[in-house]
Amino acid sequence: MTGGHARRRRVNALMFALTALCAAVSAGVLFAILGYIAWKGASSLSWAFLTRLPAPVGETGGGIANSIVGSAEVVGLAGLIGVPVGVLAGVYLSEFGGRGRLAFWVRYAADTLNGVPSIVVGLFAYALVVLPMRRFSALSGAVALAIIVVPIVLRNTEEFLRLVPGTIREAALALGVPRWKVTLRVVLPTARRGILTGALLALARAAGETAPLIFTAFGNSFWGRSLLQPVATLPLTLYNYAISPYDDWHRQAWAAALILMLFVLAVNAAARVWLKPVSGGAS
Amino acid sequence: MATAAAPDRIPSVARGAAAVPGPRERAGDRLFRLGVAAFALLILALTAALAVMLAVESRGTWRSFGFSFLWSTEWDPIGGKFGALPFLYGTLVSSALALLIAVPLGVGSAIFLAELAPRRVSDAVSFAIELLAAVPSVILGLMGIFLLVPWVRAAEPFLTRWLGWLPLFRGAPYGIGLLAAGLILSLMILPYIAAISREVLLTVPRPLKEGLYALGATRWEVVRGVSLPYARSGILGAIFLALGRALGETMAVTMVIGNTPQISASLFSPAYTMSAVIANELAEASSPDHLSALVAIGLTLFGLTVVVNGLARLLIRRLEARG
């Protein structure tokens, strides 16, 4: 700080402007992406696109109804498998694990699992479900997505359960209520909003995952007839259309991207609105 | 006085007592505790099973090629020759390129958001940056194919004219290749660096900063003299976490990198990454050897991300322990 006062003020202003520019670029990228997708996707969006099956290769038209339903199926099943596992393990960590050795290793495992690339999770689901059953299936895709969802739900559940004041547990226990009932009827309901929102955000992320579905759910030009059949999903169809040589499929890829993006945005916005009163009330 | 102090202790006692169940734990409570513990164990088992599966399914490759698998450059599934170096190279170079772009941008954003911006602006911009992290990677890949790649193709001749004395910027302007992959990856990891660095910067104790303000320092001098040194390990942790993401990222990269297993000094040339080759070849693996080699690449990728993420958590935790 030996320089003149004016020089120091100039440096300060310059760095302020530079870092502001960084932030503007970072946030601007999001709006550029959203705007571009809306512009390219909206023109191809139609009722037929949402309700019809894909047209045969080479023909124009057709829709992605099977992909939308397939995504709902696979993500829904992943939620049914992954959310309860994550929540219950989170209950263990918060209510029983404390600083114990098992809790330490479970947290470590969850953090590791959370960092595993989704394509490697796909490999795991492939070995776990596809190889023994000798077929690609909606089930194997759901297992892959569930494995992605579990560690996110787990750490989120633990965090929100820790926010529940210990005095609430004490009050219920003092009335002679058994501990399991206190956990299920008092502690979990108190943290319900945070836990559900976290689960929803995790599922929104799973809905956009493509890599683990390539060799599990695989894709299908028709309706998937059962959970043990290959099934089309929105992100994978988007991918296949995007890398295809057909202009009409490129057009449909943008429309599919718009649908996927709207879903992800809606969940994120809802989560933000939904969570606000809780964080405000807690502080 | 003792009664006034008690409420503070109660929660910790309640939790501590649960960890060491007393002799009179009810049957229902015991069942419940063991039940949820089973789910916790399931996660431990799942993670272990993942690692074991990768090792078991790839043992054929390690047996026939040993560690030379990692530095052999030939990838010929039909001829039964498998070497992972081109994929390792593509993954590392595209990730390094992404860090080169995203670190200054992300840390700069974080400084602005945590230290300089008004609260309202900071919250809104932070939300936008967090949303960027929620954009599915396949959508970024779509933008990459139809928007970024043509731009890169148009820009490459200019880069060659100005920077062509570096071998990095020579070669035919395809558009697809390492440069496009690095650019799109940087967008994907930028939100992680910005969001976590901002959080870390917000933990810097006020009194430390006020001390320097009292000496007449400008805001930037406080950032440089107090906040950045204090938050250094946390920011480094954020960068490692982002690196972990970049290494494993699949779709967006697969769509713009060109999927050619070669090692070239030029950033303009098409390349291939570990995740991309698994995505492209696993469903149609031509033989058990091919499958095993792909899983071996998966195991390598897994090991790489476990190390990088572990380092990241260590760095972030070191900061938390001090704070």
C-alpha cells in the first residue's frame, strides 16, 4: 500500500468492474441459453409433437409422446426406489449415527457416490441389472437414476433433520412417546418441506441425465410395454436426434430441449419459492 | 444458573444418548434403529459394490495388458488391441482447458457476489448461476453442436494467425475438437466454482476485514489482503470439486469433441474422452475383451474422480475446521 491514494482508488474501481463483468458473463450465459432454446424450440412445439409417436426414419413429423411418458416412468420409479432409501439412511445419520464410526463411513460413501461420474453409475447398473437379465430395460435405467438420487437425498435429509431443534424431540420424549414414533411423527414432519424439496430437486437432476441411460433404458421407437422392456426417455431421444443427420430431427431436438428445460426450471423455481418460508422461520 | 445453562446442552445430550443406547431401549425403538441403520449400511454396500464390480468386470484387461493399458495408444476393438492413453489425454486436456477458462471467471464472480455487490444483486445473480448448474448436459451439448462449434470453426483461423507460433493453435479448423469441448465444459463447471467460492468467501470473519478497513484499505485491498488468503483452501477445494465434475462429464463433451482416439498437440484436432468412449461403444461392445476394456476405462475414471473429490472435501473441511 505504498502507491498514491488516487492510484489505489483506481485499482479498486478496476477490480470492481472486472469482477462484476465476470458475474455478468456467468449469469448472462444462463439467459443466453434459455433464450436460444426458447427461440429454436418454440416453433417446433405443437400438440401433435407432444402426443404422437416418432415418425419412421426419413419421414418428417411425428412426436415424442413415448419419450415423455418413458421419462416419467423411469424417473418416477427411480424416485420410488431412491427417495425412501436416502431419507431413511438420512434419518439414521441425523438421529442415531452422531459421530459414530458407521456414520462416518456412510457419509464418506455417500460423498464418494455423489462424485462418481454418471456414466460410471450407468456401467454399474448395466452390470447389476442388464447383464443378469440379458436385456435393456426401463428398470435398469431407474436403478441407475436411483443410485444418482440416493446420495443427494441422503445428505439433504440429514441437513434438514439437524435443523429440527432438539427441544422438540425432548418435549415429545418427555411425554412418554417412544423414540421411533417421535422420529416418524414429530421430527420427520417438521422437516418435511425441506426433505421433499430436496428430493424433487434430485429427481429434476435425474430427469436430465442421459449418459447412464444409453446402455440401460436404451431407447425405443414405440411405447415401452413393460418395465422389463427398453424404453425411450426424453434426454436420450434428444441426444439421438441431435447427432442424427436429419434436419427435421434437429428441429425436434430443440423442441425436446425446450420441454426438458421448462420442466427443470419449473422444479427449481418451485423449490426456491417453497423453501423460502422455512429458512426464514428457522432463523 | 445451572438451569439457565441446561437448555443449550439438551439437544446434544438427546443425540448423544441415542448413539449409545441405554439398557432400557424399548423393543420398538431398537427395531427402528436397526431398520434405518440397515438403509445406511445399504449405501455403504452399494458404494463398495460399485468399486468391486468395476474391478471384477475389468480384470481380463488388467490381466492381459497390465498397467501398460494406461499408456498404450492403440485402440482397435476388432483387432483386440486396447490402450487407454488417447482417452486419458482427451479427458485431462479438455478438463484442464475448462479449468483455465472457468477458474478466473468463477472466482471473479464469487468475489463480486460475496464482497462487492449489493445484497439484492448478489442473490439474484447467484440464483441465475445456480440455475446454470441445473441445465442438463445434453442440452448444453445440443447448443454446442449447433451454436458453439460453428463459432469455434470461424474463430480458429484467427487464432492460428495470432497464436500460430504455438503448436496448440495450428491445424485444420474443424470446429469440433478439444477447444470446443473445453469451452462447453467450462460452462458446466463454472457454477460450481462460483457458488462454492462465494459461500467460502462469506465465511471470512468480519472482524478480520474490519481491521484492515480501519487502516484505510480499499475494498479490493481487503479482498486481496484478508478474504482471499483466508478462503484460499476452500476456493482450491471448489476448483477440485469442479475438476471432478469435468473429468466425468459425458454428454456435452461427447457431442462436440469429435470422438477420434488420437493424441495431437493441437487444440483444434478432434479427440476422445474416457466417458465418451464408454457412452459410444458399451451398448455395442463387439467382444468380452472390448467390454472389459471399457469397464477398465470406467475404473480408471472412477479412481481419478475419487482422488480428486477426496482432495476437494479435505481442502473444504480444513477451512471449516478453522472457521
